[in-house]
Amino acid sequence: MAAAAEPRPTLAYFPIILGLSLAFTITVVDPLILGLNMPQISRALHVPPEVVGFLGGVATLVVAAAVLAVGNLGDAYGLKRLLTLGLVGSAVVNVLSALSPGYVFLLVMRLLDGVALALILGVALALLKVSVPEERRPAAIGLFMAIEMVLCGVTPAVGGWVVDAFGWRWLFLLVPLIALGALALTARHVTEPPALRRREVDALGVSLVGLALLSLVHGFAEAQNGITRPQAWLPLAASAIAGVLFVLHERRTPAPALQLSLFRSGAFTVAALASLTLNFIAAGFSVVLGQFGSVILSLSQRAIGLLYLPGTLLSAAAIVLSGRLIGKYTPRPVLITSLLLLTASSLLMAATAEPTMALWILVLATWLANLGSLVASASAAEVILSHAPPGKAGVVAAVQPTFAMTGYALGPAVYLLLLNLFFQRQWLNDAAERGLSVTEAEEAVDATRSAMAHSPGSAGYDPNLLRHSGLDLGLDFTDGLRLTMLVVSLLPLSLAVAAYLLMPRRTPTTP
């Protein structure tokens, strides 16, 4: 009997991994570099203050609402075909964005870009599953995420340099360059897997997901001005109703957008929640970093972008190693470790944030958050992809980006809600200690909010404008930040405990 052929080494699949990783990275760096450079763009296009936050996050919201449908479409009409369409669409939309005559045009382009990003995000991991043998997949995912880590570390710094050197319009040419590389590699090395003859798209389910998510994000944003206001609780109630209707619909429809039966597996549920959590923290932390870095530490946009660069190669090596560890053992210990890294990042900020804190501590906190996020993503991806049956790679693989983009959309809103609540508590206590009335304190804080018009986030406070008030708003804001990070640290810590209890300790053996 002839001996079984030795499986090809992981590096033999490197062109496939590189092409798909470049495509996947676009979905991360596209909104990231826009958010970090929003002040220059909003000033140039005269974006109204109330539109700035929506302009920065609308593409992400579209992705979160649409990516479930992409998984269905990919299985029915071809994963590679949809990836190609998404890459071409994103490149064209970004080139047109560079020509924006005003913010309304750019807003329309961001909506279209969200559709293109959903196509990319919904099929990239599914193509990785069908293109790499199962025994090589954990190492391939580690290499996949390592490439993303390097690009995510370099691109913010490159984007800041491009804007300073050539102007904000040239920023939109970075994504087309990455897309061209991804197109060249995937066209040559990635083969189209067999598609189902026809699969009905669950339009109602996808619509309910979109309504639930958009209402939830809007409700959290409005809650910053008071949870009892109708503008806050009505969207939150609508989100809850849409969520319940979605679950009821998915249990009855013959072709659901989301296979609820998958969540009977504790490991699958933990992996999906980990995808939500790591993106929730990554997105929320970036907003906090932008606010705290620019307002309290007086860092430039280029300097904030450079915070992502140190430790990038070390993180990439760690992610490659994590892929090998997942293959050798199970995703369980790697996922638990990565969630503890996210916890450590939040606790480090909670313990050390000061108006005059050392920059290296901020770099360390950023590095821990990025490393924990990407290692957790690699572990969660392996767990989710391992549950995909033949012919349904797109539907199952779409679960991770659906939960991921939900977390990415919720992160800024929830972080800012907590930050505002804790900041308000701190400046009220500060005013009471100094003998100022609540009205006087509110007038002082309201004066600073007028300075946030072109901030990358939806809240900004400049303590230097308030020295005449007698309040130490720089310290109050920092204390509010510390409390926010302390509360948020409980989320990955709780999930690490759940992973320890619910995920299998060893790979099941086959007879």
C-alpha cells in the first residue's frame, strides 16, 4: 500500500494567506485611518459637529447590518466572486472619496464603502477555510492575523504622514493600493469553491439585525444626555423588540441568516462573544486614546498614530506562535490568555492614567490591547470555522464578522457613555469641594463642549479653556477615564472565565 502523501507545509499556502489577509485588513484600516484623521477632513469639508461621529462610523454600521447576508450570498453565488466585487468596489469608492467636493458626497461614499467592506469581511475567512487544509488551518490563521497586525501597526503612522505631507485627499489612496495587491494575489492563487445551486437570502432576518443594531447604537449615543429621555429609551426599546423578533424569525424560517443551533455549543458561543468583546474594546479604546491623547496629553494626530507602531513585529511573531499553539493544543488556552491581555490593558490604563503620564505606559497599554485583540481573533476564528459544514462555509464564517462589527459599532458609544457618566460624577464632586454650584459647574463644562466640533469622537473636553472656572477638569476627565477602563476590564475577564469553564480542554480524538 502506498504511503499517504505528506501534507504541504503552511508556507506553501502563503500567497493565498497573504492575498486574503490583505483583503481582510482593508476592513480594519479603512475606518481606522479615517477616524484618526477626521479632524483634518471635517475642517476641510465643513462637516457639522453633529454629523462628525456618524460620518466616521457609518461604514462600520452598514457592515454590521449586512455581513450576515453576504455569507448566504457567498455560498450561493461564489465566495471568490463576492470578494473580488468587494475589493473593486472599495478601491473605486475610496478614489471617489478623495475627490469629495463636500461632506454629503463623502457620506454617500462611506455608505457605499460599507457595502463593499461587508462583501470583503463576509467571505475572506470562509475562503481561507476552503483554501487551506484543516491540519494547516490554525497556523494559517496565525499567519493571516500576523500580516494584519503588521499592516494595522504601520498604516496609521503612514496615514498621518501622508496627511501632513500631501493633504487629506491622498489618505484615500492607501486602501486602493492594498486592494490592488489583494486582487492580484487572490485572482492568481485562490480558486472558487463549488457554490450551492441556489440559496434563499433571509432578507427579513438581515433587516431585523440591521434595525436592532442601528437602534442600539443610536440609543447608547443619546443616553449620554440622559437615559430617561425618549431619544434614548425609544431606540433601545426598538432594538430589544427587533432582537426578539429576529430570534423568533430565525427559529421558524427554513433558510435562516444565522444558524441558532450553532450556539448550542459552548465553545462556539464563547468564540462569538469573544469576537464581539475584542472589537468592542479595540474600537472603544481607540476613541478613548484619541480623546485622552489629544485633549489631556496634547499629542498630535501623527503621534497618536505612532502609538500603534511599537511592538508590531513582536506582536506579529506572537500571533504566528499562537496559531501553532492552537494547532498543537486547542484554541482554549490561547483565547483565555488573549482575553487576559485585554484585561491587563484596561487595568493598566485604570491604574496609571494621569494628565502627565509617561508616554511609554500609553504605548504599552496600546500594544497589549492590539496583541490581545488579534490573538483572540485568531482563536475565535478557528473555533467558528471548525463548526462550518461543507457548503456552508460562508454562512458560518459570517458569524464572526457579524459579532465583530457589532462590537466595533457598540464600543465607541458605550465607552463614551461610561466616560461621560464618570466624568460628570467627578466634576460634580470637584465643584462641591470648591464651593461651586451645579449651575456654575455645568456652564463651565458646557463651554468646553463647543470646542469639540471637529473632534474625531463625539465628545471632547479641553481643560485649558476652563481654568477660570476653578475646576480641575483635566484631572476630573482622567479620573473618569480610569473608572471607565476599570469597568470595561470586567468584560474580557468574565469571558476568560467562561472560556475556562465551557471550552474543551483537548481536541476530540477520532476513532
